[in-house]
Amino acid sequence: MMLMLFAAPAAARAEISVIGRVPLAELLSARDKACRPLTIGGQDFLSTVVFDDNWNTWFMLKPVGGGSDAGLWTEEELTAGAAYSGQGLELRLKETGGVIAVETAAGESTEISLTSLFDRLYDYSPQINFGGVMTYAVVRNLGPLTGNEGTVTIRVGSDGLYYYSLTPDKLISAAPRWLLVANGMFYGLKVEDTSLLFVSKPVAEAGPAPSAERALPR
């Protein structure tokens, strides 16, 4: 789903302009669609990654339809070997070289790669295009340890890598966070009430350079 932008009045262009918005609840409701389905042991799960306050990725496995049997693991925990118990299943999980193997006690197994989880997030999350030059997937995020609310933006660079960053709501409740410079404009995010705003401002007026990102090979 491509989020729509709208033009700001000409008189407002010297200041921060709101060029689009989306309700935070709408972003959250889109989260399950951006999870990758996984079936093992006769049970259907959704798999995805979530991000902590330090932008580290956590692997999530949760039953389709919700419930309290979700599992969450850091990459370090998966590399060492982890276990899941729920839905009448005992699963073993192990990450090797960016690929997560999931196996039942009976020996049934499946694999899922970290890259494929980013593929799903990018392809199935709402997307926004800034300045006609860069498209971002916009992903609602709840911190796995803190529950802190924020937005993850993911883009594909010219080098074919995924670039992502986490913007906590509390960081952009008073002022925007700038993500991109294009065509003499800064583009970024701001939270207002219950909506995520997409904003722009001329470079001469904007101040700091766009924030840092992390990269993931595709």
C-alpha cells in the first residue's frame, strides 16, 4: 500500500510542511500482513523481526490469530540455540549465517532467513515516496523489552542493501526527524496526536543532516 502525499500551500513552503499522514493504529494493524507465514508441527505461525531501543533485531514467532504464546529472541540467543514451547509444540531454533532453522521434537524442520523477513516487511508494509526519488516502507514497532512505540523506516539503496532506522515516538513528538535530502528539500517524520506525519522543509531552513541508518545485505 503506497501512502498518499498531498501538496502544502505555497505560503507554508518556507517552514515545515505536512505532506501526508497516516493513523498510528492503521500502521499497527498492517503489521501482521508484513509477517512471513510459517507452518510447522501442524500449527500456523507468523514470523517477523522487531527492533529494540538500540536498533538490534529480535526474531518473533507468534501463533496466527494472536494469543499469549509468542516467542522473542535476540540474534545472539538464536546463534547459541533457543527453544519455544507453546501451541502444544516444543521447537528448537538455531541461527547460522543469517538463516534460522526451526525444528520440532519429532524432527520436522523448516528454515527462514533474516533477509526474507526484511523482504516481507518492505514488500507488505505501507510505503511512502519522498521527493519522487526514494521509497520507504513504514513499519510500526513496539520495543521487545520496553514496549516503547516507534516507527521503523526501510529503504533499498542503490547498492541493493536494505537501510533501516528506528524513530521512537517520543523523539518526534515535538520536532521532526529528517530521513532524506532530495531536490533541495529535507523529508522526515513527526508524530502528532494519533497520527504519523510526513513532513518536508527546504534544506536552507532544516538544520541537522539526516539521521544515521543501519544496513542489511539482501
